[in-house]
Amino acid sequence: MELGLQQDNKTIILSLIRSGRIPHTIIIEGSEPEERADAAILLAAGIVCRGDERPCMRCNACQKALGKHHPDVFLPEPSKTLKSGILSLKDLRDGYLSQMSIRPNEADAKVTIFREADKLLREDSQNALLKTIEEPPQKLYFIFTVQSASSLLLTVRSRARIITLRHTALTDEESEAAAEHITDGLVSVYEYDLLRTLYGLSDKERLRGALSAFVEKLRLALSFYGGVNTDDASVKKLTRKLDRARVIALIEATGEAVQLLKTNVNIQLLTTWLCSRYRRITWQK
């Protein structure tokens, strides 16, 4: 199985494995869901590997872990009885917590990976894990993948090692395309269109690149009001819907968001806030 990990992120995981000091509870945040999941699988392979240099990626244990069918690597799924994509507390206890004290089947340890844990585990389930996280058996590991560690309970975060994956910044062409999508969401009558676009830019560097490109379009719109023609379709959409005062307000709001990106801001809260600001500006009478 080929893992879709950027080299920098792969190095982060391999360095942790080969340090010989893997914490029993790890939170992997940042990047995209698929890369977070691959990072967790690589880490699990490193824990169960039977080779000399972990993970060797060749031994039977590594191959099983990479193929997601190792008997000591668990990947909890949402409860089938629920339609919300959540793992119920009952299923967590019966299917996983009750098995924690049982010896591993093939490896020297057991690994449980909670993918997109902020969506999979409600607060009651996170609380149920606390006792095991606080006093983990010697050969038991938990890995949580999330967009932001702040989406998990503080009591869980405080007992875990947080690994932040890096995200490749958007290319100029990708930033331009993202700015066009922001424009389309802004002029749409459906608020979800804008929110979906902003949420898709789930990394600070990607959002910063998209917002910078969007500001350029807003400045072109101001030039258009001053009599400078443009062939940019997105700029034409903006000028058909917005007057000069609204465009200036959008530039100010976007600039404020770019400044906030330089702080330790929660990216999901920022995109929600920005969507709300954009909507107030474009819908005001």
C-alpha cells in the first residue's frame, strides 16, 4: 500500500518511531483527513513492526498494518445503529475498551486509531477513554486524528503528544481558483456555498494564499469602479452584485482574517467567523 504522505510529514512520523519513545496517546492534527489517516497507519506499522528498523515496510506485520487488517491495529467505525457518523458509548465500551486488557494477538502491542475523532467520539466517549489514557497498559497505544487538536476535550489533549502535519501551500494557480470559488460563494444566494468553500481551505497556508488572491480581485473591482476595465470574470461578478463601499468592507474583513492567521487561531472558528462577516457585508441594506 502506497501512503500519501508528504516527505516532511513522513519524516516527522518516522523520527518519532525511531526515537524509541512513542507516547501511549498521540493526536495527529493538520493537513487533510487522508494524510492524517495515512500518518496514523504509518505510526501503527512502526509500533507493530517485526523488522530491525521500524517500520521496515516489508515484514508481514507492516504489510498487515498498511493493509488495515492487522489483528492488533483497530480502526473503530461509526455505530451502524446511528446515522450521525458517531461511535456510540456502548459500542466503544463493548467493542474496544473491554478488549484492552487482553494480550495482543500477534504483535507486542495494540494500537487503536480513532480517525477524525472529533466527529467520531462524543464527549461522553472521550471521557470514557480518560481512565485508560491516564493509566495505559504498557503495550497499549491510542492515536487520534483531527483537523485541530483543540476540537478534542482538554482532558484528552493534556494527556497526549500532539503532532502537527504540515500542508503544502497552494500554487498561484490553485490560489487563483480558490479565490474564484470564494467569489462564487459570495455572490450565491445560498450561504452554504461560501461556507463550504472556506471550510475546504482547512490549512492556514492554503487559506492565506486564497485570501490574498481574493483581495487582488477586490482591488481590481475598486479599479473597475474608477473606470479601469477588466476581463476577469470573477471581478465582473463582484461589481454586478456589490457597490464600492461593500468591496472596501470586504477588503478590510479579509485583511483582518489574514492577520488572525498569524496567531494561534482555530482555523474552523476563523472560517465560520469570516463567512459570517462576508455575509453581513453583502446582505446589509
